[in-house]
Amino acid sequence: MSLALSSPKTLSPFSFLCNPKPNPQNQIPKFATLNHNPDPIEHKSEHQTERGLKFDTGDTFFRHESATGRDLGVLAATLYKKSRGKLRVLDALCGCGVRSLRYLVEAEADFVLANDGNVDSRDVITANLSQVEEEEERWKVTLTDANRIMTECYMNRDFYDLIDIDSFGSDSSFLRSAINALRMDGLLYVTSTDGFSSGGRRPQQTLAAYGAYVRPMPYSNELGLRMLIGGVVRVASVMGYRVVPLFSYYSYHGPVFRVMLRVIRGKLPDSRHYGFISYCRDCGNSQEFSWEELGRICCPCSDSKVSVSLVVSGPLWTGPLHDAAYITDMLTLAKEWGWASSDTETDLDKLLNTMVAESDPRLPFGFINLDEVASRAKVNSPALKAVVSALQKEGYAVSRSHIESNALKTNCPMSECIRIAQELQQ
């Protein structure tokens, strides 16, 4: 693949917006802007390198720490291309265009539509994507509202295999238009960066954005992933679709919650994996409740009586966060590319291996922080490896959490974790 610079064709900035007629050839112009500024804009040059690809960020918002999320997206896109033989990507909020560039070069996408709402980013995005030179044009740039471009694609029956929405905050307004523009059985990569909502400090905000009332719980960052998936489940169900999480990724910077979902036809059977989660501040145990159990939510430690110590959040996604087989395929591909190694374990290697372990169907939602266990047991915080070994010896399912370093996912109740911690201390 040639990476020589080339000059893309120039089209009228109004040609796309002023032509409401469907385009049977799916010819979307490279530049579609809501406002036209004839004066040239000077941008600062900020050259970066990621996975060997050079690009310019200019004045756009860019984080090096988000590279892992981009790695995961590229791996998933490549697996799709290998299984289907084709790949069309819509990068709805592309920023400087680095994701679009990586989908083109690394995932070898057949076509990428790179869109951003900032009209001043045109030159930066175009310069980055111009590194990809082919006989047939493999990319286009539009500069307009993400919902507008996805709706236009849907109206023109211009469907995409993967839609990447790297949005800010808890903006869920893109979900319906994204599902409309997605090819059936396609991949939807969604984002939230609202740590206040996942922490239960903005329950009205999560109710408005994702249809879930979230309250403070010890595993709030996992709740962030579950409220995001639950929001997509709700929107997809209204449209007659259901979603399957392929992987769910949390990163502390931001924070950032990213989830890759497969969208398929058919509603979620019997509201399975879409319900309510409780946490008891007294005993430290968590439980899952279905819609049918509403009104009967209580904790065993309160003798089946209503307890003020019980905190309930929902409805949320309560099912698995990852597909183990899919993550294994991603790990295999990462090793082929040299992104992960069995000899010298990389951060991506550790992450994917932890995700595989987290996919154990015996593991419930949430995790147990060892500092909380130590506090309840009135001992020093035990070593994580020692607790894992003790839990496994007693027959419990257990794995590390990719979300929090000093926490474990396990089907062991809190009371038993306290006992084990005390025994380890002795």
C-alpha cells in the first residue's frame, strides 16, 4: 500500500447539503460544511506517531492515552474484514482523523467516511488521510453534525459495517441514527466519558441519557460500561434490534468507557441481562434483580425487610461485558502483528488476557475491592495473588479486573472474602 502524499479532488462545500435527492452511487463529497469561510485558516502543526503511522493533530483534541481504544477498534475491524471480505467504516466524530487513518491502513478498510463537526479541522483531516493513495478513492471527508451525516447515509441506503462514535460526555443522541446507518450484523463502537454519572452523582443525567437511574456503588466504573450498553439495548429494542457486547473497555483517563457491540435483528428475549443491581452497604453483597422482582428487592442480611443500607441502580446491562471467543481472536491477531507477545507481555496483551478471564460465565457483575475487604475484616489489605489462590482452592470463580488493579471479579460472597482475608493475615 502506497503512503505517498496526494492531492484530493476539490468539490463545492455546499454540494452535499444542497442536494436532497438520494444518490444511487453513494457518492458523498469530501467536504460538506454548514458554514463557509473563504479566508484560509492557519493551524499549528502537532506531529504525532502511533503504531508507526505519522499524523498531524493540529488544533484538534487528541489524547495519546486513547491509543489502546483505537487499537481495540482496529483489531475488531480487521476481524470483520477477514470474516466478511469487506469493510466500510463511518468515523462519525473523527477529530484529527487518526482513527480513520488507522482503519484505512491497518484494518485495510475498503472505504472510510471521516466526519467531524468542526469545519476548521478540514485541512488537518485531509492531510492525514491523503497519505493513503489508491487508484479508487477509499476515503471521503464531511464536516457536519454527526446525526445529520448518519441520517443522510440511512436515507441514501449507504450503510456501513462499522460505525465509530467517539463522543464526549454522556451524549446518547447519536445512537438511533447510528443504528439506522449500520449494516445488519454490523459493529457499533460507542463511547461515554461521563464519570460523574457512572459514579452515581448525576442520576437524573443517566436517566435522561441512558434510561437508567445510577446511584453510588463501589464498582462505579463497571456501572459506566453497563449503563452505556443498557442505553444501546433500550434504543435498539425500540427499533426491533438487539445488541451483543463483543468487548467493553474502561480507561482511567477522562475517564473513557468504550464498548464494541454487534447489532442483530430481533429483540432481547424476556429482558434477559437487562435489569437492576443492588449493593448493601451493611454486608457488602451485591445482587441482580429482574423487572418481575421489583417491589421485592431486599438483602438477606436484613431478614427480607426493607433496608436503608440497600442501594439500587438500573435498569442496566447485567450480562457479560465481553465475548471470550472474540477477545481470543483479537489476542491472536495482536500477536501476529507484534502488538502482543507471550515472551514480553505488553499492556495490550495484559488487557486482552484479563478480558478473556473476565468473560467466565460464572462471574457475576461488579467486582470486590481488596481494600474494602480489608476494612471489613479489620486487617491489612491482603496480596491480590494470595487471595486469588485461596479463592480458587475453595472452588470459587475468580479473575482480575481490567477496570481496577486492586479488585477481583468473583462469585464468592463478601462474608467469605472477609474470612479468607482474616485467615491469610494469620
